[in-house]
Amino acid sequence: MTGRTVTITVSGSAQRHYSPNRCTVHLGLHADGSDRQAAADQVTAAAVSITDAVTALVEQPRSPVARWSLDQIQHSRSRPYHRDGKQRPWVYRSSASATVTFKDFAALGPFIDEVADVEAVSVGHLQWWLTRKVEAKKTAHVRDLAVQDALAKAQEYTQGLGYSEFHAIAIADPGMLGLSTGGQQYLSAPGGIPAARAMSALPSDEIPMIELTPDRITVSADVEARFEAIRPGREQDS
């Protein structure tokens, strides 16, 4: 008598949370004025202040800044609405945006404190993320864990059937074996201004320094796998 076989199809999943190794600060520069030059001068002055602050960090022996950018200043104008239909004077607006990506988070709080005090500058949000190299490494690890999860399920099914052994015959990304339409996900943390803040102990007449706690990055992976479980048959004499 030959051994009997049964096909087992399972999904595997895994998820891990990692600390980010980059944080991008998004800054907005904007000012209104009664004439184009007045608005432009405020934003230009703000751009110079940001450039000076970032340059000081970039020129450090071990710079905490990975990269940064400052957009060209844009100019526009509009007339404020008047419910009686009267014509109001033009309002001129100048605006720009800047991003500064940090690799050393210890410098984040002092930098945000400095630029937040600059007229015409607003701190938009903080984006916590992983570099491509680190992301690939973490994703590969989580995918391996998903495969191990699928193997564990297959083993449980095999033992539950009373079969003695099993082996893999197919493994695929989600949806390839017809189990689901989901997929591997890399979820970066929500952007918002910081997930957590802690104020360092300072004398009451000094402004406390912001210490930022980064959001965690969630990396998840899903796989589908097909196995063949075997229950060996006993040889019979003819």
C-alpha cells in the first residue's frame, strides 16, 4: 500500500516595530503684505535664517543633517472678500517651503526651537522613516518570519491529520495562490508633530527644550504557501 497525501494551503504573516533612523522636518514660509516687496522681504529674511541654521549644522564635523532643500519663493496676490461688494486693496503673499532631514535626533529639538521663533516660519510636521537600505533589511527579516509562521501552521495541520511528515511545494506573495488579495505592507509612522514630547528640567526663568520621541515604524509581511502532507503506507507482501 502506498502512502496517502493531502495538500495543505496556508498563509503566513508577521509584523515588527522598528525605531526610525531618519526624520524629515517640513517647514512653511509665508507672509502677507500690502505690496509685493513687503511680503517678499519677510519670506526672504526667513529663508536666510533657515539657511544659516542648517548650514551651521551641516558644517559640524559629524553633521546631524542628512540632506535639506529650500524651494524657490513664490509670489501671488488676491483681493479680500467684502460682503457688500466693495473693492478692497490687493493683498500680496510670498511663500516657500523647506525640508531638513536629520540622522541624529538629538539635534531635532534645538533646531525646531530655533526656527519656530523665526518670523514667517511655521513648523508643519515631522516625518519619521527608514532609509531604503535599512527598510530592505527589516522587510527581509519580517518576510522570513512570515514564512516561519506558514511553516508552523502547516506542521499543525499535518499533525492534526495524523500524518507524519510534510514538505513545501509552493510559496508565493499574497494572492498568487488564490488565498487573498492583500499584500506586504510597509507602514511608516503618522507624520504629525511629534508623537511624544518631554521637557527637560530647566530653571523656571528659562524656556524648556523640547525632546522628541520618534514614532515607531511598523513593517509587516504576508506570504502564501502550499504543502503536501504524507502518511506513509505499510508495504504488503504480494
